[in-house]
Amino acid sequence: MYIYAGIHIVIDGYFRLLAKRFPYSIYYKIEEKTILIYAVLDCRQNPINKEKRLL
């Protein structure tokens, strides 16, 4: 069940979930009844890397 899918902030067309225990962000999209995870990124890295990974 996708209770929390789609409630997160949208950045560059992707939903972004920030993990609570670790410094990671998860970028995903929702297509019909499927959640597609595009990237799990370390928030301690250079933000330019995010843009390269999500293109």
C-alpha cells in the first residue's frame, strides 16, 4: 500500500523523500500504480551530482 507516496516535495519533476536515520534523499515518480525510484543520493555530496544523476 502506498500511504505516503506522493506527499513529498517535488523537485525537478521528482518527489524527494529525505531518510530519517541516514543523510540520504530518495527521488521517485509515480506512474499509475507503480512507484519508480530514480536515485538514492547521499546528501553530503556536491548538489551538482544530483542534477547529473537525475537527467
